[in-house]
Amino acid sequence: MLTIDDLGDLHGKRVLVRCDLNVPLEGTVITDEGRIRASLPTIERLRAAGARVVVIAHLGRPKGAPDPAFSLAPVATRLGELLGAPVAFATDTVGPHAQATVAGLAPGGVAVLENVRFNPAETSKDDAERAQLADTLAGMADAFVSDGFGAVHRKHASVYDVAARLPHAAGGLVLAEVAVLRRLTVDPARPFAVVLGGAKVSDKLGVIANLLGKADRILVGGGMVFTFLAATGHQVGRSLLEADRVETVRGYLAEADRRGVDIVLPTDVVVTDSVRPGATHHVVATDAIPAEAIGVDIGPASAAAFAEQIRSARTVFWNGPMGVFEIPEFAEGTRAVAQALTEVDGLTVVGGGDSAAAVRRLGFSEGAFGHISTGGGASLEYLEGATLPGLSVLED
């Protein structure tokens, strides 16, 4: 992939930068600004080169039309505060205000365009529809920099189609993310441990299948573990269960055994009858989950065992919390995993999404981990061995 250096002299040039500014909001309050901060180095580098920087991004999943709940206005304000410089905000993406805002930028200036997903063509499956939006975006710029790693697995107009229409390069964030993920897939230091959690096992089947040939051990927690427990013959009460995936998981367990890969499941879990703060909860063995109970975290014995498996590894990839970490009573398994990652003598990668949010919410220093990815879904698809459109289009 080409880098920003390959774009030549950018002074006065309009550079369209695809960032991932999909941050969580409560009203207009940003509750986790990690992705904004991750975008700063590339934006600052372009400013220093004298480029007129036009930031394009999405937030949430609006239904292809303007929705104030998903406006990037609060993000633009915070970006300006972090840059210590004015950031113009266009109230549309390719309309009159966007055109005027870009035209008014001076060298070194920065503008943020309104949520690109307010335009239905952005996510359209129809190549011609996406092309129309991409043509307009390309007409507003002289070069394109892809720096929104969290979106590179999407064949969207602002990720894929624009890159094909302009001189293009990968930003620093995308280059860093790809370099780390390559270290996980090409001759990782061993033992190589993978920790998977989150709600749905179906979201992780592809990565499990691919990593069975690469990892030494796979630790499973979160809501997805109950499908694994069901596959081993356990009753899981009212816990999350994808019954249609039980046979698939059973096959993966057999394949792991054949390949000599350890699939580590919890031996105890925290259960409750109501997933809410302050709810009564207790610890039970995984072979004794009551019929009316809901599993919400791995138990203390499992947390200790997982931590030991992690600390003894030389390479660790973690994606997905061990429980409902947003509720303090059900966050201890996730906390134990995060703490263990900080004690690894080797490469540790937090695979974006809820895992990255949990690290920050639980008070860990980001510097304690080797790498915190900005893209959970993109990271997983890369580790599945899938072709990511937003990366393939950058290859020259």
C-alpha cells in the first residue's frame, strides 16, 4: 500500500481523509473518544504538510437519511479541541454547505463533513448508486487517505469507491493496524493465545475456523460461551444460546482436539435472574446452571485460570468481553482478562469494539497494551483471512 509520502507535495491540496469517528454518544456527550484520538496523528501530519484536510466519517446506523441523533457535530467540536485548532463543520456531506466549507479551507485547515451514512448511496449494494456519491466526493478533493480502519471491511462509497477515483494512500492508523494483525497471522511468537467473548458465537465462527490452524489455545467467555457449553452437553438455563450453531461448535471442538489446539471454557459462571445493576447474583459450576438462571460473567475460578493461560502466552489477541461489563457486578471476568494482558511478556492486541471500550471503562492505561485496535469487525475479518475491500483497493 502507498503511504502519505507517496502522494508528493500536498501543500494547498484538498485531501479527503476517511476516518473512523464512530464513537458512542449519550445525547451529545461522547462517552469514549478513543477513535477520535486515534485519528489525530494522520490529520495532524496532513495539516503540517499544508493540506486542506476534509474529514469524512460515519456515526451509528442511520437509515440513509439525516438524523440529529447521529450527527457528527459533537465529534467535530471535540476534534477541534484535541487538535487545538478550528475545525469547520459542514451540515451536509456533498451538498451546498459541504462544497462551500471545503472551498473556504485554507492550507492546514480542517473540515468535517456530516455523517456520510445520511446518504443512502454510501452503503448501497448497487455499484452505480455508490459510484454517483463517490464521483461527487472525489470532485471535492485532489487525493484520498484511508485512515478509518474500523470501516475497511465495508464496500462503501467513502471507503472503497472514492479510493479508486483519486490518488490514494493508507494513513498511519491503517498501516499500524495492518502491521499488528500481520504479526498475529504470520509466525506469531508462541504460545499464541486467543481470547474470545461477546454476545454471539455466530460473529466469531469465521475467526475461530481460521485460527484453529494458527493459535495454540482459544479461551472462550462472554455470552457466546453458552453455545459452547451446550455443545459439550451442559444445560445453560436462560443464558444466551444460538441453538442453530451448537452442531457447528461441536465440530470445531472436535477439530481443535484433532489439531492439538486447547479450547479453554470456563468451569464456573456468574448467574442472575435479571440483567440489571444491583440484581442478586451468585457463582455456579458450568455443569450446574439452574434452569431459570442467566449467565452474565465467567466465575472467579475461571477468571484466574484464564489469567494464567494469558500470562503464560507470548502473543495474545483479545476480542469480546467476558460478561456484561457495563454493570460493575458482572465486570470482574473482563477485568481479570484485561489485567492479565498487561502482564504478558510479548505482543498483546485488544481487538477493538467492546473490548477496547471495556479497557478504558475499567480504568486501564492504554499504554499497558501492545495495541488497541479501532476496528473490532475489521480485525475479526482480517483474522478470518477475508479480503477487506477498503484495504484491497489501496494495493498498487
